[in-house]
Amino acid sequence: MKNLDKGFVVWLTGLPASGKTTIARGLAEELRSRGIRVEVFDGDEVRRRLSPELGFSKEDRRIHAGRVAYISKLLARNGVAVIVALISPYRSFRQQAREEIGDFIEVYVKCPLQVCIERDVKGLYKRALRGEIKDLTGIQDPYEEPINPEVTVETDKATPEESVAKIISHLEAAGYLERQVPGG
């Protein structure tokens, strides 16, 4: 059994508009309801605050992911559950984060590109398809699907609540959370 007072990092990766932010919010709410200290690093917000000088080249993305991993590690070792909702398109970046953090749970927020394009709440795909954005993951820039994530949630097939429940179930089974008895 893991030390339940120790933090951990849930790293949500997936295409833009796959549902990472929605799941991160739901997961944070569930963890807080259990009395757990939580920090959420949402891709857009954390980039504006932590890496405003960086663009979207592969090297800039690597630097940004490294910064997020480092801060996540610091928080986790101080008992915080950290939820990272970051496209983090390259396997090597996620592997580096895993190695740096240690208590790392990779969650693949899987959603077909066409569904993400249909959701497109920020209009990114429309802009990329018109050529206004040159480096959108999934269109001009690659997304390397995780090979062995701890959890895969398919947001075109499951509700956000079902996705959160699947992640919570994994965290309980892996010893990061105490199992909760329904109705108890």
C-alpha cells in the first residue's frame, strides 16, 4: 500500500478538444470531496503563466512539459494530488515526466479526431484547417498515442462522470486513494 499522505500526478494527455479539461475539473472535484489537496494544471492557463515566451515547436513543447513535470513533482512530494491536462503530444516527453515525477498516472483521453473537430469549442481546428494556425496537434503536428497508459478513457463513448469514475477506480486499485464504500 502506498503512503496515502503522499501526492501523485494524474497526467491527462489527448488531442485538443478531447475532454482533458472537463475530466480534470471533475476529477479535482471528486478528490477535493475526499479531503485531498489538489492542484490542476490546465494546458492553456499554465502555458500563459509558466511559459509565455515559448511557441509550439517540438523543442518549446519539450521545455514546457519539463517545467510542468518539475512543478508537479514538487507539489506531489508535498502531499498534493496534481492533475495535469496537457496535450503533451510526444511519448518521449511523457516518459521524461514519468521518470522525473515517479508517482505518475498517465491517462489517455482518447477521442477520434473527427469528434474533436466537431467539438472545437475554441475554434482551433477551424483556424488550423484554414491555415491560420500552423502547428495544431492532430492537424499539422503529430500526436503520439500512449502505448501503455495506466488508464484510457474514451470520451466519445463515456460521459465525463464515467471517465472520472474510471480514473478514481484505478487510483484506488493502485493504492493512491482509499476505497470508498458506496453509500458509506
